[in-house]
Amino acid sequence: MFHNNKQISKQLLIIISLIIISFLVGCGAQEEKRSQTIDDEGIIVGFSQIGAESAWRTCNTRSVQEAAAERGVQLVYDNAEQKQENQIKALRSFIAYQVDVIVFVPIVTDGWDNVLQEARDAGIPVLVTDRKIDVADPSLYAGFIGTDSLKEGRNAGLFLLDKFKNERERFEKTGDHINIVELFGTEGSSVALGRAEGFREVLAGHPEFQIVYSKSGDFLRSKGYELAVEFLEMHNDIDVIYSHNDGMTLGAIEAMEERGIIPGTDIVIVTIDAQQAAIDALREGKVNCVIECNPKTGPEIIKLAERLAAGESIPRLQYVHEEVFYETDDLSLIEPRGY
Ligand code: GYE
């Protein structure tokens, strides 16, 4: 019984995958031709994405899809809609389908040991991208490429040290703190943890800074708005918003403006990602510092996947290039962001 179900679901999976692939390679191709393409040329990569929670994420997905199409790599794409259980299911279906390589963005750090062991048993190499994982045996995945979230958090803290460099004296005289709100990303995700940790590390030893509110807005604009409504109600003396992504920042700005609070002036804002809307806000003075997190990793990801499929080893850890944009920069020099 179980065996039959498994066979049926495998057949179903192959059919679904072929439909997806047919979309990627363009419509109109002959059925027969399509399966030949899969068998004879190109590799098959299973790509498990976590969702479409932000502009950053959709740009990241597009980057991987475009790079795969350019290299003739067949991409079996799955959107987990923010659920780890969906991601684990997707990885299992990639294993059943015997893709050549698995690429995945782990929504949270924990809980991957079993499914990665299954991938290893099936002889399928795994590339982790964007977010990091914690597994008992790190050799369960071949390597990581993505963002250095600890550094991003540190850069946010360093910006504040500079921005408020003259405030220390006031604090020493009056005991008046610089009150910070932190809009936290998805709980348990490596990027939110790194952004929180790097930030605190830099501000440790500077007691004038005080985090008075920190809550997860799940990297969503709508939740950034909701949290801002809440913290603006609770506190009337917020000096800084440190936001783990632009989406939440843009939501918070909306809530501030509705209440007549001037973003970037009444409250200093530091945000991470650097989507075009955040750069526009920086130009308008509504945001004071934008820390870039680069989503355009597709070409590098596909190159690494091809190397893995060829049986080569890849670097264990690769961070992508990222910049910081300050309000004091010549902002006319920033190229259009493309997302
Ligand atoms: O900053 C945020 C997104 O994991 C680095 O996830 C990524 C983060 C990014 O949705 O906008």
C-alpha cells in the first residue's frame, strides 16, 4: 500500500515538475523534446525558497530563476510560504525526484538534520543560501553563500555611535537614554539573530543606548506598520528605529506619518536591505542609514550548483559584497536598485 502510494506520488511529482520546467523553458516545446533536454543536457536543481515576504525575496527568486535559465539549468522551484514543514516536504520531493543538486534558503536555523541526512543518503549535494543553519554534522551540506548578517548588525550599531557621538555627555549629565526600537525579522532565522547580535555587540559598553522595544515583524511591511502603531502608543520618547528589513521600515514610516511624526528627523531610522523604496526614503531624509543586503546571488548560486553536480567541492562559506549608504553620502551616485 505504502509502496503504491509512494509510486503514485513520485509519478505525480515528475508530472508536476515537468509542467513547471515547461514554463521555465518556454511554452510550445514538444513533450518528447522536453524530457530529452532533461536527460541529455543540463542539470536539474531543486530550489526551495521560503516565500515572497519582501521585495528582497522576490528579487532573490528572480535572480536564481534567470541565472538558471541563462545557463540551461532546469530549476524545480518550490515556494514554502513561510513554513518550515513545507520546505522539508519540498526537499523530500527533490530527493524522490533525484535532482542533481538541492539549493535551499532555510527559513530558520534549526530542524534540518534529518532531511539533510536523507539527501546525503541519496547522494544529492546541498547548497545552503541566504540564511544559515545549525546542524550537528556541518558536512551534511556542501557550502553556504549569502549575507553576513552579523556584519550588517554591527554596521547599524556603528552608524548610531557616529550619529549620536555628541549625546554621550548629555547622558552622563542627565541620565537621559537614547531609546531604540528594534523591528526584529523572523524569529529563529539566522539573519535576524545575526542582525540582533552584531548590533548589540557594538552598542555594549555604551549604556546611553537602550533598547526599549524589540518584536518580530516577520520581515513583513504590514507587521512593521502594526508594530509601529503599538510602540508609538506605548512610548512617546523613541529616538531610533533599527529595522531588520526595509519592508518593516516602510510600514513603520507609514504609521509615523499618519501620526504627524517626521521619520528621519523626529526618529532616526536605520534599515537593512536597500530596496529602491528605501533608497528613495534616504534621499527624502525619511531614513538616515540603509545597509545593503544583496539579493542578486542567482549567478553565483547556479555556478556553485554546477560545480557540485560535476562532483567538485565548493567553498564552505561565501559572503556576497554589500555596502552601506549614509544620509551624508552623495546620494546621486547610487545606481537604480532594480527592485
Ligand atoms: O533582509 C528580508 C527578507 O533573509 C536576508 O529576508 C534575507 C531577509 C531580507 O525577507 O527582506
